[in-house]
Amino acid sequence: MRTTNRSWMVLLAGVALVPAAVAIAQDAVRLEGTMDQAGSVETSCNRVLATDYDPHKGEQFGRNVSIWQLEDGSAVLFQSGMTIDADGAPNAYNPENTGLDDISNAGEPGHWEGIVANGEGMPLVQGPDDPFPGYYISCTALWDRTKPPTDPTRFVDASKIPYIVLPGALSRQIGAQLGDFAVVFNTRNSRSAYAIFADIGTLGEGSMALASKLGIWADARNGGTRGGVLYLLFPGTGNRQPRPIEEIESATQKIFEGWGGTDRLHSCLVPNESEASAQ
């Protein structure tokens, strides 16, 4: 697992609705949240600083990530970079280390995190009827309980499903559960994507499929970006089960719009009076 860290940037703007997604442009326009005329959608944003997250010393991006939580518990947001996760893809790792990702990112002998191992700690290899015979069975923390542990399709395929990764301790602190939904924005190119929380690891990590949707270099070995990615997570919205991409997109769009959509996100990207006075 990789480490990504970048400070939260409070002045972001230019949020515009695009088909099935929301994009953010960095034009530094100050936006204020208000109730809509019908009063049916909440667009104000009372947020609190949950933590300045520092998962490791000497992290790649050099500074802590500020994790903001809405007082009503409806959402968590932070900005960081993105490193690329291949876990769950059936061709992620193999004994020759020629898979999508370097095997060092799956753990180490006796402590595999991205590979299914047997009782002796030996990685399991896919058979002739599996998607990639000879490759290891790569796993994610979220899995399909209806399938056996040795089925490579039991896990969330990083090459096909847009998902985000969170540290275990942080997810517990903010009330997030595997299977919860999120919207992720690339503020540098105004692209965005709906995603699911599917793996435990480092902060600021996303699947290959998520990176591709955001226009980020999706190579698990060399890709990613050092900043400019905004994560908006909705704790408690999932059912702790993997979902097909169609369900992820339709469910997250409904949640995002019911939460307040672009108007509420605008207000969440503006410091409140106490934060502004403290700067």
C-alpha cells in the first residue's frame, strides 16, 4: 500500500453538473451555501475538522491531510493526491512480478494484504478455469460473501470498478463502512466519478478504473497524481456488498443530489467565519 498526503485547499470553486457526474474547476470564486427556494434540499454546510491525518512519517506528499466532517454526519471530505490500486484485479500480481502492480504493494511473505493466501501464508494461484491462470488471487477488503474465498471474482476488480481506499482507523473514526458511496473530483481537469469504498490501505488511493475516469494516469506501478483530487464520502450509505458499476453510479447520483448536490458542495468549499478568522 502506498502513502499519499496533501493539505486541504479551502478555496475551490466552479462546480458544474455534467452528465452522471460533477466537475470542479479551480477558478477561486467564493461560493456561499443557501437553502433552495423550495426548502427541500439542504445546501448549508456546517463542518468540523475531524482530524489532520498523518498516516506515516516521511509521507510522499509531505504534509497532513485535513479530514472535514459535516456536523450532521452526512458526509466527509478531504483533498489529497491519488496513488493507484490494482487490488482485486485478477491480473494484478503473479510470481514473475509482471502483473498490473508490483508485488511489493500486495504485502510480504507471511503478511499478504492484496493476495489471498493459504493457512501457511503461501499465496494462492489461479487455476486453468480462472480469469488469469498462474496469477495470484488478488483481494480487496470488500468482497462478495456468496462466492468462495478462492474465486478471483469474489473481490472488487480495480481495473473495472471505480473505488476508493481508506485507512482502517480513519474509516472507523468517521463512521465509514466498506461499501459506502463517494464522489471523487479531479480539480485540475474538471472531471469526476462516482465510486465505492472497497479497500483498506493508505489515504488518497483509488482504483485503476477510478483514476481512468478522472483522467489520471491509471498505471498501478507508475501512475497517479500528487494533488488536486477531492474526495466526498457518504458514510453509512452502502450495504457492505460489492456493486456493479451501474448501481454505483445510479445510487451515488441519487445520494449526492439528495444531500444537496453542487449547491451544498459549494458551501463546503468555503471556510466558515471561525475558520477564516483563524487563518
